[in-house]
Amino acid sequence: MEQLRISRDLKLRNIEIFRITEGHLELPISYMLLIDLKRSNTLEYFEYLEDVEDKDDFGRNNSVKVIYISNKELQKSSKEELLSIAEGFLDNKDECWDARFKTIDDNLFEYISHSLKTELEYIQTILEEFNIDINIDLLNTCENKLNLLSQN
């Protein structure tokens, strides 16, 4: 993987959206969503740990979900590189986050890459797919707040 460029497209109170590219004006290789669920974790959110963790002892006081969206199945080394980016943001929160990778069709990926509006519209469907109750308010978020560091 070449040198990566990370651009934050949106920062709200409970979600940040980043575009990760190889180079300056290239199509993204992935979008990275950092989602603060602002709720305690239970084992039901980590089905893959059910055989490893004790249900009575498991629990974290907050849950952060990281979702990567790309247009192709990423190689293990690429996934590790992308995970290291999330680790940079969440380094002191080892016990409270997990990551998922989602692969979508090339045409859809290219379509959402054309504008922030199409990107956010699609990401809203991803939030719904993962049963995350966050509404990205497109009307108030896009136009009048994009030049601010935080759009909420």
C-alpha cells in the first residue's frame, strides 16, 4: 500500500467520517466511520467473543464501532494498515472498540465518492443496516457548517 492520506469529511458529536486515499486526488480506498455509541458494551454486541469471554465478567462502559467501507475485499495487510489508523484515534480506548469491514459494489462506491451529499446519504443507510440509531441531518450538516472543525 502506498502512503495513505486521511481526510475528515464530517465530525459530529457521536460520529466521524474519514476518507482514506492513496495519494491526493484519487478515489478513496476506504471510508472509515468512528461511531461513539455512548452506551455500555455487552457480549451481545461481540458475538464472536461468546465462546471466549465470560458473560458475567464482560462489560465495558462505552462502545465505539469502527466501520470501513470499500469497493473490494481488502488484503490482510491492507486491513491491518487501516486498523492501525483507527488505533491511532482510539489508542487509549483498547477495551471499548471493535471494527467491521464492508465491501460494496464498484459503481455504488464511485457514486458515493462524487459528493459529500451522496456519501452521507449512503452512510445513513449503513448506520441503519448496523442498527445504529444516529441520524445525520443532511440539511443542517452539509452546507452551512462544513468550514467548521465540528459540524454539530
